[in-house]
Amino acid sequence: MAVKIYTRTALDHFKLEGDIIGRLVVEYGELEWSLCLLVSHVVKDLDLAVKTLYRSRGETQRVNLADALIRNRIDPKAKQVYEDTVARLRTCLKIRNQYAHTNWVRAAGERLCYVDIEELAERSDAVSMGNISLYRLDMDIIEDQARFFAEVAQNLNYLCMEVQYLNGSIKLRGFHYIQNIARPKMAIKLNGSV
């Protein structure tokens, strides 16, 4: 059965891009859940991990709480991998928030662009339609960001298993760690404004 769409947005004209962007926004929750599981393995208490992280609102606060619970408790053999992975997770969060707090625009008919509303809110000058910046996306950028999310997910899964192995709760290692994950391509800020 076909779903009726009652509003027309820029993403109606860029369906493939919109599908991937939508998945990134939603799949960020999977990264958060993996981080929560990592907390549970480090502190050895799933109940504490879930209730501490998910009773708070906001993705940034969750990452910060998880970091506070993990950073000084993680086995030293896994600490550098953890620090690298959480830094990359913060990049995923930045991408997720840009897309979740965005106004989508179809510029010049055939370019997918967005206005970063969080960026507008943080400005010290008055926001007006004359000083709003546009960011351009293309499929190459979006697919590279999807690759980055998948590689960060892989490393979070690796860490969950490695921490369990190091603390003796499992006897096998299973996931592969991806070293030196390349930073994802980011949207291109267009010169001028809307």
C-alpha cells in the first residue's frame, strides 16, 4: 500500500538522498545503544547504564554521561581505542543533529541544500532571511557519511566485545577494529546567503 505524502519538501525531489539522510538520523540511535552497552560492560551494570543514559534528554548529554562513566574505568588496554571511537561518535552526533535540526531547500532547481537551524540559534547577531547560510549536499557526501557511521558502529561493537574479553566475562574476541577511520566529507557551505 502506498503512503500518501501531504507536504512537498526538497527531499521529495531528492528521494535517494533523503532515504540515506533519514537512516543516518534514525540509526544514530543504534550508535547510542552500542555506547550504552559499552557503559554496561565497563561498569558491569546494564540497569545503571540504561537508566543513567536514557533518563536524561539530549544526545550530547548522553555521550557526555557515558564518557564520564567509561573514561576512568575502562581497561587501559582499550582506552586509546575507546578515546578514538568516542571522538568519531561525536562527529556522527554532529551530522545527526545537523540533519535533525535542518530546513531542507532545493536550490537552483537541482541542488539539495539545507539551513542549519542550530547554527542560526547560536549566532549573536539577529537572524534575518538575508543572512542565512546554505549548505549543499550531494550523494557522494551523504554516502561517505553513511560509510563513516557504519565504521563507527563496527568499532563500538568491537569495543563492547573487547571490554568483555578483557574483564573475563567472555572468552572469545570477534569483531574487527577499523583503525584510522577517514573523516567523512561534510556539506559545502555556499558563498552568500539565502
